[in-house]
Amino acid sequence: MNKKKISIIKIKNNEIERAVFKALDLIDAESLFNKDAMRIVIKPNILMSKEPERAVTTHPEIVRSMIKWLKNHNQNDIIVAESSGTSSPGATEKAFEGSGIKKICEEENVNWTPFEKTERKKYEIKNPLVLEQIVSSPLLEEADLIINIPKIKTHWQTLLTCCIKNMFGTLILGNKAKTHARFSTRDAFSSALADIYSVSNPQLTVIDGYLCQEGKGPSKGDIVKLDLILAGFDGVALDAAVCKIIGLDPKNVKYIDKAAEKNLGTSDITKIQFLGEDIKNISRKFKIPRKRPVSVPLPSWLADYMGNVVFRATVRFDPNKCKLCSTCWENCPGNAITPPEVIKKGNTPNWDRKKCIFCYCCAELCPYEAVDFKINYAKNFLFSWAGVFFLVIIGIIFGFLLWILL
Ligand code: SF4
Ligand code: SF4
């Protein structure tokens, strides 16, 4: 089996099944079956309860096509598993329902489960970058085959969410918030994502590039009908390929290199054998979220300073959209959000800048798209030590000029 094969198939006339089957057959995915009745875990992206047309979750018809393809190859021991983004009880069940994936599982007669409804299993991470262990479901080690079905979306914090980031959902409910809190810089969080991915390291990935999100992804971005299915065995290579398709430099998606550093795959696009569509013909530049890493080469301490201070966002709540549903304050890993004093229409939650770790969970999870982030670069700079230093230097220069002129 050539692990570096990636197929790219265009979905024509919304014929999803045809595209998924073709993508899998082109890479000879059947070669993964080394015995009958393998235990197969499918991990879609079911971030929250959103209808498929909003492009937040893996499209249910792609999950259905995957199940049908497996059954066509006499693989019937299939379970679809996920842990949604929120930590309130029953959230994942609701997300399964709202995303349409529960219905698909029932119609196709396969099991589905929230990871949190299984037993717990502690996994030690080999050669950790930052995270020594995670607690997840024993399903990850019981599975003979793990199939990752992520969706292409831009992401506030990591710029892209697709293959590697999707396995963050193997952490159970509140553990996600804790991981955000513990690894609050983009660099550390990217390392944590690579560590988490290494636990499951899915043998097969089928990417939902049907309805995607650009801009303010992963839950309130603009929808892009990209009409693509990608399939392959190397999730790191697939993430790098997706970057190329959407016009994003893979170097800016830090977890790709972190995963390559852990030997989880290749980020070198020249080592990939592409099958199907030519990337040149199907590329479509996505709007990338504004919170970009510093792109000029800077010493790491200065880049970190710029990222953490100058690029720091302010959380805003839209009073017209906020329904005071409590999702944001119940799931904020930094305890930076509290309910307003009076729960009534027009009021919004309170936000504490000092406690905020800028994990973007609130924007990701708000079911009403009421949370926004605003970055005021000039104000952030002027109210930082660098800004004060800059003003002092300017003051000295002006003072000196005045002294010469007068
Ligand atoms: S901002 Fe969103 S998540 Fe927070 S209370 Fe309002 S509607 Fe709920
Ligand atoms: S306020 Fe939002 S961005 Fe800040 S820590 Fe809480 S969930 Fe994360």
C-alpha cells in the first residue's frame, strides 16, 4: 500500500456517494482490510447541533456513503463515535441528532455513541511534545480500523480545522476545555493537537470538502460549496494538501509540522502521489481568519509577544443574537465569561479579559453565532510595554528635534 496516495474527486450534481466510492477505490482503501469483521470506528466532526446545510459538521450523506462502502466490502461491525464541543450533559447526543448523523446511523443500522458514554481509558503519549497522557474512550484501542471524516473549515485559532484537529474530538467533553486552558498559545496548542492525534492516528481519512466554511470558521464562517472529496491514509499529508487547495501556507498551520515532527505523516507535498483531479484545477482561495501568525521572520520571543499582545482579540456578544443560553459561560475554560446580572432579552454575558485565554471556544460553540472577536491592533500596541517604549522613543526624538530647532 502506498501511504502517500491521495485521491481528489469532484462531486458532480450532488452525487456524494459516487464521489466517496471513487475516492476510496482510487487509493485502493480496500487493502486496509486484513480480516473479516473488523471493528471499525468512524470519527466525523460533530462539533455541535447544527443542520448539515450550515456546514459546521460532517455532512451526513458522506457518513452514509462511508458506511455503505464498508458494508459493500463485508465490513459490518461499525460504530460512529464523537464527543461534541460543549461539556453539558447530553450535548453530544443533541449534536448527533441535530447534525442528521444519528438518523443516518439508524437508517443504515449501525451503532453510534458519544465517546463520553463509553468507559474511560488513559493513554500515555509516546514521545510527547507537550502532553504526556490523555483520557479518552477504550474504543480507540479496541478498533481494528479508525476512519477520520473531518470537514474543511477555517478556524479562528489554528487557521484550519481538518484531519489532525478533528481528533481533538476524541477528548471527552470538559477535557477539551482543560487542554485549551493548559496550552493557551497557538504553538503549545498545536503541539497538544499533534500529541492527541498520535493516540488514534487514523489509518484512513475521507475529507468532507462538499460544503465547507471560510472566514469566521469553524462554526460561523461563510459557506463554500467546494464539491470535493479527498481520501488518503496520511492525515498530515491530507491537511497539507487541503492547505494548498484553499490557498493557505501549511507553515502557518502549526500543527501540521508538529505532527510531521512526530513522524505521524509527511507535510512535504512533493512526496504525495495525487490521483483524480489536478489541484490546480480545483483550488479555491478561502478567506482566512484575521488572527494570523506574524508572517515576517521575528525572533520567537518577539513573535510570541506580538501574537499574545498586539494580536489579542476582544470578545463581543451581539445582543440581538444572544439568547442567554448559557453555553459560553458553562464551557469557558478560563472562567472568563459570567452570566449578566439579569437574564433578560438584550442583556449579554460579561467577559473578563484578564481570565480569557483566547481559545475561541465561545465563538465556536455559541449556537446562535452571537460571539465575535475584534482585534484592535493600534490600541493593543499602544497599551502594551512595546507601545509605551515606542511612545517614549518618539517623545525623545521629538524633544531632541525641538531642542535643535529652538
Ligand atoms: S453568547 Fe451565545 S452561547 Fe453565550 S449565552 Fe449568548 S447565545 Fe448562549
Ligand atoms: S472567553 Fe471565550 S475565548 Fe476567552 S477563555 Fe472563555 S471561551 Fe475561551
